[in-house]
Amino acid sequence: MFLPESIPEFAEGVAQRIRNNAYRSLFPAGDRLQRITVSVGAASYPQDGPSADDVVTAAEARMYRDKDLRRQKATAGTSGAP
């Protein structure tokens, strides 16, 4: 998503609202309803690069970092037992 002329804090707020709304929603998965999580990465021009490619690359890197952090939180505290 592109948010022209917005400050990074605004983009982070939008990202958090997207995450929260997605998680609160239930989606059909076969014969049951399932929650989903969303990973979001935000980047700003020109702070994160002089070109559109640089900004998109920075946002993508942050999205994957967000995804990894969420995965770690989801597995933290599990015993590994079935």
C-alpha cells in the first residue's frame, strides 16, 4: 500500500490497524473459521532510499522481519509436545 506524503508514524498506525482488523476477522477454511495474521513493512521516501525500488526493498525487508518476529512469538513457550 502506498501512503503518499504521510509520515512514518502514520504508516505504522495504518499497518497496526490492518494487522488488528485482519486478526479479529474470521475467515472460512474448509468446515471451520480461522484467524489470520498479516505482516506489514513500511518504508519512507527519501529516508529509505532515493528510488522507488529502494523504498520497496526496504518495506519488503521490514515485512519479512515482521513476519519472522510474529512467527517467533507464535512458537515461544511451546513445549514441542503434540
